[in-house]
Amino acid sequence: MAAAETARQRLAPLAEEDTLSLGERAYRRLRDSIVQGMLPAGRKISERSLASELGISAQPVREALRRLEQDGMVVTLPRRGTVVAEVGPAQLGELGRIRAALEGVACALAAERMSAAEVTAIAAILPRMKAGTDAADTDALDEANEEFHGIIHRATGNLFLMRSLASLRAYDHLGRHRAVGSTPRDMPKALAEHCGIVAALRRRDPALAEARMRHHVLRSLVTNGVLPPQPLRRP
């Protein structure tokens, strides 16, 4: 039984043809494994074992673990070494509020700095979101959502903000992975909110863009059960 469980939890080797650096690929693979529960809270992390499972040297694994420790997803404990951190509901809620604030700031900056081409690009995502909503296609919606937020983040031109949001997105994925409250009936809300955000960006209205983005993130956290129900006035 233990051997079978260990086999199920082994990580797939990284493909050599991937274009990202080994450190980046190792970081993403380990982060996703933590989010999906393949590397559960409290599990001891061995650089050598992970390097063997991923089919790479220890150096990129060491780099990935440093980043995960900065993100708070792993911790180094006395006499235990590096272990996967326990991220409870309260911490997810706190981090969600921080992400809502930063996403709002990013949207405000984007409203001021986006090029016409970037505005066109983000508006072009809305029909895909509409199609995904009509079909209740969560995979398509997740992909479109990542692109949507990515355009906004890059438009800020603020590297610190982009890195901070990239770290917090891992916790967003973790919250959604544990979510029990989200249903297809909630998808039209998200679509309407994305349309409202694009309208604010087109108007070059930083205050409105920030308010609408912050509302969108907080509403999604409530819907997914990460935050308790609370009155949210739509901006």
C-alpha cells in the first residue's frame, strides 16, 4: 500500500524540449504539485529525491525551493529540514485580500499605461470568455483568465508588482483547488465583471478600473469559499 502510494506521488520528469529554464520549470512543477496535493502539507522535501524524479540536477531544484520558500509554500524547520508548509483557510483569506488589493493597483496602473494594442488584445479575450461561459468550459475560462490578468500585469511595467502577483497567483490556484462554492451559475458574474474592467480600461479611468478589479477578485474569493460571505457593492 505504501509503495503504491509512493508511486502515485512521483513527479513526471521534465521534458528537455520545454523552452523555460530548468529552474523555472522545476518551480512551476513543484508549485503545481503542492496546489494539487501531490506534495501534501508536512511532507519532507529532499533535493536529491526531487532532482531524481524530475530528471534534472540538484541546482535547479535548489533554486525552485528557494522561490517556494519565499512564496511561503515550503518552510525550513530545525531538525526536520525543508517541508511543505501548511496553508490554512485563514492564511488563504489574508493572502486573497492582499492579492485583491494588488490586482486593483495593477489595473489602475494599466488604465494609465496600456497601449492601444494592449487594450485591443484584452478586449479580444472577452468573446472567448463568453463562449467558455456559455459552454461552462472551466479549462477554457481558466486559460482566458490567465491571459486577461497577464496583459494587465505586463502593462503596468512594474517588475516588483508583477513578481508579487505571480507569487500570490499560486495561492489563488490553491484556493480554487480547494473550492466548494463555485458553480456554473457563477460564471456569468465573472464575465460581466471582466467586461466592466475592460470598459474602465478603455475609458482610461484608473479609479474605476481599480475598484472593479478589486471587487472582481473579492467576489470570486467569496464565491469559492476562501472568504466568508460579505456585502460587496458593485462599482
